[in-house]
Amino acid sequence: MNAKEIIEWGAILLILLGGIISVISALGLIRLPDVYTRSHAASKSSTLAVLVSLTGAFIYFWFHDGYVSIRLILGIIFVFITAPVAGHLICRAAYRSRVPLAEGSGEDELKPLLFANEENKELKIDNN
């Protein structure tokens, strides 16, 4: 085996690793209890799976065909930037829509800061 074949096999293993991480991400979407942890599985591990797979494809085409794919580079950059931001915005929208946390999540330290005015209104209504 020469160096070119070793690098091609490394790229193939990266693509396989991306597929395995993608399956783990899908299991996380099924098994995790609430929207916040599911969003974590969807954004973090899926981003990693796509990045590893696209990097493997980029390396394979680069060494096998001598072709540097700008589309793959742009895909890697686009997914790296947009997927975590989308996950954050989904969690933020869910929290502001008052989707409940899973049981055993711990203390919700953000609730008094965001919804303090509404809690005070509820207390005033109850007192009257």
C-alpha cells in the first residue's frame, strides 16, 4: 500500500465514523426526554457527523481524483456555522414559549430573570 491508498482508507474511515455518529445522534433524538436535550443531540452530534463525513469526502476526492471541491468546503463551513445557531434558537424559542423542562433537570435559574414581571402580576391578582 502506498501513501495515497492509506489516505483514501483514512477518508473512508472518516465517512464511516460520520455515519456512526449520525446513528448515535438519531438515538439521542429518540431517547432524550425534552426538547432542550433533543436539540442538543440534534445540533451538536449531527453537526459533528456531517462535518466528519464531508471532511472524509473532501479528502477522498482530493487524493483519489486530484479534485479540490469548493462545494464541500462551503458545505463544511455552512454546517459548522448554521447548525449550532439553529439549535440555540430552537431552544430559546421553546423556553420563551414555556415548554417545560424534563423532570430532574435541576433548578431553572433563568425563569426569575425572564418571567419576573409575570410572576409579580400573578401574585397581585391572587392577593386581590
